[in-house]
Amino acid sequence: MSILAFTPIVLGVCVAAGFVGALTGLGGGVIVTPVLTLLLGVDIRYAIGASLVSVIATSSGAAAAYVRDGYSNLKIGMFLEIATTFGALFGAFLATRLPTSALSLIFGFVLLHSAWQSGREHNHGRPGSGRPDPLAKRFELSGTLRTASSEESYVACRVKAGFALMFGAGTVSGLLGIGSGALKVIAMDQAMQLPFKVSTATSNFMIGVTAAASAGIYFTRGYIDPGLAMPVMLGVLGGSIVGARLLPRLQVQTLRRVFAVVVAVMAVEMIVKGMQGAL
């Protein structure tokens, strides 16, 4: 297939990926890599490199808005970025040395988790009332969440557990080229007991930094092809902007369930291909 025919196809696919990723909250990277690999025959490492570039682009725009509105906690985000950055470097290091069949298997199981995460009902309550961690007091990992009617003060709990989970999230991001925002939100929302809005906004602030760390290794190894990364980045960015604007008007839970079924099918295909050594 010529580059003139290939580029519009990639662009269109990635617009759809960014659109659905914005509606489901999982990001376009979860869709981009398996679609490029399974449908278009792109080498999985090049697909991961292009996906990382798109993660950096989409995260930057959303992160700026969340910081401006006061939802992101910059102190907590910059502290946890230490763990995610080292994890991303470790994941990218592993990705350049593991066989493509192993990457396909790992990605397939991550997709199964993403399908479950997308299809289930989301019911987030108030942050827990755990005791503040001494490390949170030392590093001032606290803040205030302003709402329409009041202000809610919060302090991070179980900082060590959250830090360890962030290393794991960074490793998954570097290994598979996804933002792993769901894992970051779980670490802050469940382990550190931060307000959910703070967790999601701070996670978005961190995703771009995490992806940039691992993208450097993919670039030095030659796995970022500008001819592929550019339409992927533009497509995912454009689709995510449209998805974010349409989000309040659509029945998102129905879309989540359809998305979960499609991703589950792709997950099974990735696992089968990995076991057969066909990627």
C-alpha cells in the first residue's frame, strides 16, 4: 500500500480511536495499537511508538485546562511522576527486548482489563477517611478542591502504596504505549484516597510526562516513524476533542458497553496471535 493511501486510512482510524477513547475515559492509545497491528499490519513496536506520541499530544491539551480550573494537584503530580517516569523507562527498556509475541500477549490481557473497566458501572463515592501519611505531611501532599457550594480539603494517605502503584502504571505505559490513566486513577483514588476529580485531573497531567519519558527510548531505538506518528497524533487529538465536546449529550454507558465488546474481541485476537507467534 502506498503512503498516500495508507495515511488517510490511519488518520480516519485514529480519529475514531480518539473519539471513543474520550467518551470511555480510557484514551485512544488502548485502541490505536491493536488496530494498527491487527488491521493494518504495522509492527507492534512502531505502533506503540506512534501511540506514545499521540498520548503526549492529547494529554497536553487536557492537562492545561485542568490546571487552569484548579483540579490538578501539581505537588502530588510532580511527586508521583518520579515513580511513573522510572517505570516508563523500565517498561520501554523491556519493550525493546521482549519478542513481539510476548508484547502481543501482555497487550491482550491489558485490553481485557480495559474492556472490563469500560463496561462496568462507575460509582465513585467520597474519598476515604484514612489517616494522613507522615510522608504526605513532610512533602505537603495536600490541597483544596473548590466546588460550586464549598471547599473540600484533602491530604494524601498511603503514599508508599500509591508510589509503588505509580511505578507499575509507568511500566505498563512504557511497555505498551498507552497512558495507563486508569491505573493512575486507581492508585490515587483507592490507595491514596484523594477526591476522584483530583485523581482524574492529576492523572491527565502526569500522562504526558510518563509517555515522553518512554518515547525517548523508542525514538533512540528507531521505533518512532514520523510518517506513522504524525497521522496517528493528529487523528487521536482531533477525535478526542470532538468526543469531549459531545460527551454531555450522549448516552455514554451504552457506548462504553459497545466499546467493551469490541475491545474484548481485539484482546482475544491479540492473545491468539501472540500465542501463535504471528505478530
